[in-house]
Amino acid sequence: MLLKDFISRARTSLSSLYGPEEAAAIVSSWCSDVLGVRPHTHIVYPETEVPEDRQPVLEAGLKRLAAGEPLQYVLGYAEFYGRRFNVSPAVLVPRPETEYMCRILIEKINSSGGIFPDLSVLDLCTGSGCIAWTVQLAFPSASVTGADISDEALQVASSQPFSGPSPVFMKRNVLERQEMSGLGRFDVIVSNPPYVTDKEKAFMSKNVLDHEPSLALFVPDDDPMLFYRAIADFSAGHLSSSGFGIVEINEAFGHETAAEFLSAGFSVADIYKDLAGKDRFVFFCR
């Protein structure tokens, strides 16, 4: 089988799900990963053959992609903060917005003037652990904890292929106050909790709805503040006096989310925008 023929067929298979450019990029990434070829190999060297032992792998991946499964799940990894993280359908595919939140968090710690000599960080709803690991790799001496309700997600978080100090991952339900009460105090609390309302499903792509974990995405229409209320309540009793927190939010509920942290007793609850200019994070501190 010629590589150019597979690529042509693969792009056609994905055309009903993605635009031409996105379909081409997905197919190129898949072929590069499986075959180690460059994006334009099939053009520069049209006689390039796909090795027989690689053909079943290519075809199996194409079948999953054509069914709408995100490329990152098919690859088994996602790029985040310049690193490659293991992912599976048990966790969300890390988004650029979350990457930007990590940048803000790291910059805040770096500019804190050394007030956290024994830095302790808690990542709630950790999922793949991309936030917890990014912080741990930025501050190797820090004590970083990641908590999630999903056993499968915690397995993914613990599987990340990084050497050196590792975050501690534990099973916790942030909505259960008694379950959370046993945790100590932290200098930084960060979270990307579920925040998409059920009614927003109508505007979401099929590959997200059908393949990414709904447990990590959705909140009821009648209680979009469900997780933020719990995080604010927990943070009020578990954030150190000089500490701070940051959460990723639904762009439609910036002021409502900030109000939850003010109601919990924090004197600062500032809304930060993402790179697209949308309300995306709330930074809070005493």
C-alpha cells in the first residue's frame, strides 16, 4: 500500500467530522507517529510504501478516528506545557486554556518572593495529572498532591513518564466535605473542575460528547456552581494564610464564580481572561 493512497483515503474518511485542514493535520500526525514519516513525505516521495507490519496499526487507528475518537486517545498521549502526557478515554484531553492557567500559577509562585519555603500544592479534579505534574516539574522540592474521584483517572495520572519527584495522587470526592476534611493545609490550591452545563451539550462537537468522560465535563443546568462552591468552602479551611488559589471556569459564569469565593471569606477573587479574551480563571486569596 502506498502511503499517499492511505493518506488520501484517510482524509476522505474524516471529512464528515472535520474540515479539510484539520482532517489533513490529524492524518499527518497519525502517520508520523506510526511510521515516523514527515508531513510531506507522500508528496516528495510518492512511491513510499507502508510496511506490511504497520498497515494493521494504521487501519485500526483510522477506524477509531473515523468513529470520532479524539486523536490524542488514539495516539495515547497529548502535548501539554511542552511535554507529552499519557491520556486515555478516562481523562479529558488537556486544553490550551489549562496550559495557560499553569503558566499563571507558576508565574505567581515565582513572583511570591520566597514566602513558600516548603511549597505545598493541591490539584483538585486532577484527571490526567497534567496540572499536578507541571507544577511538580517546575518546583521539584514542592509537595504536590492530586485528587480525583475516578480510579481510572488516577491510574493515568500515576502513569505519567517523568522522572524525579512525583506528585502524590489520591482518591477524593471534592463534593464530600467529610471526605475532604482529612487533608491538611496547602499554599496553593488549583482546579479545573467540571463546569460545562448540560444545556451546552447542544453546541459541543460529537467527538467530545461521545468520547471524553462526562464525569469530568458536566454540571447540572440548575447548579453550575456545584464544584466551585465546594472548592471555595474547602479552600476557606485548608488554604494557608499567605496562600492563593486559581480555578478554571465557564466563561458564562465569571462573576458568579468569583462571588462563591468572596462568600467563602476570601477578600480577593479576580477574574482572569484566557488568550482568546474570554473569562476563564478566578484567582483568589485572603
